Amino acid sequence: MKSKRPDNVVYSDEEGFNASILPYATNVGAPAIRMDDVVSWKSRGISNVNKEFENKFNELKKQYQNLMEEYEWNELIYNSKFSFEPVVGEIYHLYRDAAGVNFLSLIGPQEWNKEHIGTFKLNSDKKWIVL
């Protein structure tokens, strides 16, 4: 008959007493081994990351819309009729004449009776800024 060992003694026939080399605790006073709840951690992480992506997407979408609006205004002005070289920093007004042709002028909208489309300023990059 084999000699009895207490339950808290870790013994292997191949390695003998091997409690010191095991990757887990073996005595009665050791903390219990519990599985962490990674599902809730993952769902919180996914939720936070998705919110961050959504915010970034909305920011990029707004920047794209602003860029397209600037492009359309600049295309409209550069395709309009003007017979002078615009000066950087000056304010200009875009009008539509009776024939439907757009033209650029220094004359303000309160000074004459034409269809006013918008007021613009030319910046140093030769880009028209809506005022």
C-alpha cells in the first residue's frame, strides 16, 4: 500500500515534489483562479473605438464638404468674366447680368441694381474666400 500524502502536497511520479515549478498556485491559501470577464472589456473597447471612428469620419466629411464648397466658388469666379487683374487682399463682387453671364466687379451691391451672387476676397494663394 502506498503512503498517503496530504491533499495540499503536489507530487508527480516523474518529477517528484514539483509545486515550485508549476505555473499556478498549489497551496490552500493561494488566491482562487478566476477567468477575467473579457467580453465586457471587448464590448466597451469596440464601442469606444467605433465612436472615435465615427467622430473622425464626421470631421473628415465636414472638411470634404467645406473643400468642395470652396472649389465650387473658385471655379465659378475663375469662369466668370472680368477684364482686369484682381489684386490680392481686395474685395470683389460677383454679379449675373441680364444675359445670364457672371462677371466680377469692384462696385458694391448697394451702388447699383444688378443680381448679386456673392462678395469675395482674393488671398495670397490666389484662392477666393467668401465673405
